[in-house]
Amino acid sequence: MSHDRTYDVVGVGVGPFNLGLAALADPLDDVDAVFLDQRPGFSWHPGMMLEGATIQVPFLADLVTMADPTSPYSFLAFLKAVGRLYPFYVRESFYPLRAEYDQYCRWVADRLTTLRWGRRVVRVERAEGSDDLLVVARLDDGTTETSRTETYRTRHVVLGTGTAPRLPAPLAGLVEAAADVPGAGPVVHSADYLGRRDELVASGAVTVVGSGQSAAEIYRDLLAGAGPDTYRVDWVTRSPRFFPMEYTKLTLEMTSPEYTDHYRSLPTDLRELLGREQRGLFKGISADLVDDIYDTLYRRSALSREVPATLLTDTEVVAARVEPATRRHVLTLRHGQLGTVAPHRTGAVVAATGYGSGTPDFLAPGLVRLDELGRLDVARDYTADDAGRVHVAGTEVHTHGVTAPDLGFGAWRSSVILAQVTGREPYPIEERIAFQTFGLPGGVPEPGGTSHGSQDPDRTTQEVAR
């Protein structure tokens, strides 16, 4: 491919955020865009398409509605097109099924002509003598040696590369150890759960490790078939309790431009601390699901004195190995409050341990800003380079807080990016949406005060942040 054509936008990765950007860019005459992804087509968490599972945000948090309620790519437009608008209305729930949301995204992807599948980006660099960027993508045909490449010249790049499954060190080592023991049960990340479910239950005992919605959904799914004659299922979480996602309205205002501004004003170390404490705001468990698990356990206990399931909180997997003789996994568990350790034997492990993002290795050295931890240093306007040409969509939680992974905020971020690309606001950007004020207007440091890092250690983070 020649460089004769210069795109306005090249998106790298087509998950929900860049798919939403593509849908919002589609009707704009002054935006020439193309979006590249190494996969053969759109797919959103295929290993977690459990029957009945819903997304944790209302249907208005689709790809486009919060930027353009009249868009032909809205979730309601999808329902109308497939003849399901009235059933959704009668259902009276704001929360689409997860499989339904995936179908919606696929429906949008099928209608966009700007998506290019089977393109793995291998290089993004600055064009010589210009602020333009060159994006080099390999067309994977199964043989790296003969794969040809395409080069796209563009004024802006939007990184929507998403996150990758993450395993804590003990479980990552267990995966390698199990591979060396024939007949050992599977150790899988939750991202691959459905495809490995039969193997898991065949092991006779499954241990779910994790704290969030995925762990809860998998535990509930396995609990349905657990029994003395089938298999047992245990759930281990290092969280001190099974945290429900906080969903009160004033808390939801933290997914706002105002809170993002406040979050960015904080020192890096305080942002890191808040980031850990605020995981329950977007990584907690649906309260309805917590109650359903309890009710299921209660029903099981009413019918039988034996419930083949254990729930362990404040418990971390600190080591893991395979017993060659029994081909069982042995997890060394440590209780946080008590400081005690004990072995836990199981036939299989599901690691619902989340996802992590990193700095893409295809970015040319010096192209983007990095922080002291080697992460993308993302500015308030979502750019990560001094020329304002490299944008980040969805992995900026360390710089922007809880708004970064929130599906409902994706359209707002896309509006900001498109405003930078076009020099106008094709979709009006709502700068103030919260009733509350974050921070203290007009506040000045106390006389003789110290930095937040030297505050009274007994004060909570919330008190320090106020």
C-alpha cells in the first residue's frame, strides 16, 4: 500500500471503544478513518458468554448514544433492526444480556466499511519531516515469513489495544508445572472459561480464584451442577469480603469529566492508592448476583446437609504446585488477617484474576511519553505524545481513574478525540455533568502543612483526598 493517501485517523485495535469511535466517525464527511485489528472479526469476551449474564451498565452506555442519541448505530436501533425492541421494552431492564451486547457490537461492525480485520500492527512511527504517523500492519496468512505488510499514513492514531488476561505469579507457574504432568487438570483464565468448562468439571473439584464479577459468575455457573456425585466448587478471594459494585447515584458521578479533572490533579502516588481502593466501583460484583449465590447455597443446604462448596475471603494464593502422584493441584493459601497458611487441593483452577494493560511494543522509541513506571503518560485530552497525534482509548486508568474502563464514558472520550481530529465539536462535549464538586474550590495549603504522603497515617485515603 502506498503513502499517497493520508488518513485523518487510524485506529489500532477494534474493541468496544474504538468500534464506538468508528461508528461516530462514520457519518462525518471531514474524517477519513480506518481501523485495524489482528483478529478475523469482532469478538467481545467470548469465554464469558454465560447464559443470563448481563453487562453492568445500562443500555444507554452503548457505543454511541451518549454522544449522539440519534445515531443509526445505537443499541435501540439494533433492537429495532432485529425485531427485538418490544421484547426489550416489556422486559423492563436497563441492562442488556452480555451475549446481546456482543451481538449488537457485531451488528455495528458488519455495517461499517472502515474496519480492516486480519491486520496486526507491528510498527507506529513518525513520518520523516512531519507530524504525520506511519502505521505498519502485517496481513497474517499463517506464515510469518511470507506475510505481506501494509503501511498507512495518518494524522492521528488512536490506540484501542485493550487489555490482556493476567495471572498472578503462583498461578502462572502452575500453568507451566501442569503442562509437565500428564493428566493434570486444567488451569485456565476466566477469559477461556466456556471453552474449557467440560474439562474443569471433569476434574471433580474446581477452585475459582478472584474477586470480581467474572469470578462470581463462574462460581454461580459451576454451583448449579456441583454435588457429591459430580464435583465440588470452591471460591478463594483475597478481598476481605465479597464486595458488591457500588452503584449509588452520587458515586456514579465519579464517572464524570469533573472527577477525571480532580483525579488528574492528584500526585501520582495518591492516584495509585486511590486506583486500588476504587476497584470496587468498576470491578465489584453485581449485588443481585451476590444475593443469587447466597440464595442458591441456601436452597442447596435446605435439601441436603452437604453443600459441596467453600467460600474463602481475605485469602491469597501464595504458592502452587502439582502433585505428580495424584495429578492434583496444591494451592498454598494465606489468610491476610490471621497470617496463617494451609494447603488446598483441587482438580482444576479458574483464575478470574483480571486483565492488565501495557505499553504496546509496536510504538517507535520516543514516539510517546512514558511515566516513571514505563506506562503511557496520557494527558487530559487523551493524547500521549507532544504533537497531540497519538490518542489512547480505554487503558488510561492510571491517569484518568474510573472513567477509563467505563463503557458509558467511551462515547464522551470519542467526542473529545474527534474534536481534536476535526478542529470542531461534531458531537457537543458536556463539560459539567455532576451536581457535586470534587476537591475544594479556592483551597490553599494549610500553614505549615505537609504533603499528603506525610499526613497522619491513621487518616483514611478518602480524608486525605477531600
